[in-house]
Amino acid sequence: MSDVLPPEAEKATSVRAMFDLIAPHYDTLNRWLSLRLDQYWRRKTIRSVNVCDDDRVLDLACGTGDLSELAAATGARVIGIDFARNMLIGATRRRISATFIQADANALPLPTAAVSVVLSGFALRNFVSIPHTLQEAARVLKPGGRLALLEVDTPRPTLLKWGHSFYFQRIVPLLGGLISDRKSYLYLPRSVVYLPEEAELLQMVRAADFERVVKTRLSGGVAQLITAVRR
Ligand SMILES: C[S@@+](CC[C@H](N)C(=O)[O-])C[C@H]1O[C@@H](n2cnc3c(N)ncnc32)[C@H](O)[C@@H]1O
């Protein structure tokens, strides 16, 4: 285990502390390091599940509220949940028309079948147990409700894979370290190892009682969008 990847028993505590630490510069660095592609991907995420004003949306691990803001702009009623207090403070400061709650994605403070859409941006690899979190997302979704999971990915073409790896593993920690916390910006790229292989991840979504599971590669495969429908 690399020194920037915490042991499983400490992962939740360590991830929460890390996001509390980097929250002040999180949005700025996200925009810079992704060359502003992050917001383009988030808009695609909202469109992929046709979020509209009839929806009640859960933004799971909402961070500073980027997806919540885009979902709320459609007129949907939005709840953002995250366990890192400082990320939620960032979300609240943006005066988004949404309700933000500090809670663990593994024990959502929502009744069964409470929402029609669950969104999650760049959070999967931070969860201790992806299957468990998906089951909890399925519990709060109505039957027929839509799920959209946005995450980083590893591109397949060799040259792109090499360039992406150099940028993600070398440049991101360097720039992140200059403006924010270097150890955190070492963790963020390395935490892709927590993402299961494509087939296994899609199977986890199906096993959590979702159907019509579709993965879309974004921007040459540097990001992925998984959509599904609650059975
Ligand atoms: C990379 S950030 C993504 C934030 C936001 N979704 C976005 O699109 O920018 C990952 C977020 O997941 C949150 N997180 C990780 N594990 C969590 C859990 N078990 N419960 C709630 N939030 C969690 C972190 O606190 C952090 O805000």
C-alpha cells in the first residue's frame, strides 16, 4: 500500500480529513487541472438522466455543490449530502437552491424511495465499499428512478494513456501541491486503483438492483459516465 493510500480501516476518516483540508481551493483546482472539462462532464451528467423540474434529486457526496447547482438550475428539488463539513461550507456559500446535509453516503438520512434521481460526481473511488454505497443509493431511489455516476477513467489508446498518466500522476500533484496540499493531490490521482475494472463495476451497479446500465467514455476516456435505472 502506497503511503498516500490509507489502509481500508482508516479510509473514511482519512478521506474526510483530506477533503476538509483541500476544500478552500477545491473548485479552483478542479477547473484548472481538468482544463475546465469537469463542468462540461457535469453538464453531460445532468443531461444523461434528463433532470427536470419534476425531479427530486440526491447529489451523493456533493462536495462543494457543482452537480447540485446544475441540477437545481433545471428547477428540480435537490438534496446534497457529503461527510466533509468544509466541502459543505463551500456548497452553502454558493447560495444554491438546494438543501445540504452532512452525512455518510453509506447511511443516508432519507426514507426509502425518497428521490427520483441520484447523481454522484468523482466520488466512487473515495467510498470504502462501492457495492454498499450503490445499495444505499438504490434504497433511496424510487423504482424507475435514474442513476448517473461520473468518475475519472483511464484512456485506452496507448499514446493518450501515456500522456494522461504523466499529466495525472506527475503534473496534478505538482500543481495541486503548489496551491493546496501535496499529499492530497498525490492521493487523488492514485486513488483510481480503488476503481474496479469496467465489467466488474458495471456488474456492481446491476447487482445493486439497477437495469439499463450504460457506460459512456468522455473526452477520449479520461472520464466515464455510468447511467442506470432503478428496477
Ligand atoms: C472528489 S470529491 C467530489 C465532489 C463533488 N461531487 C464534485 O463533483 O466535485 C469527493 C467527495 O466525496 C465525499 N465523500 C467521500 N466518501 C463519502 C462518504 N462515505 N459519505 C459522504 N461523502 C463522501 C468527500 O467528502 C468529497 O467531498
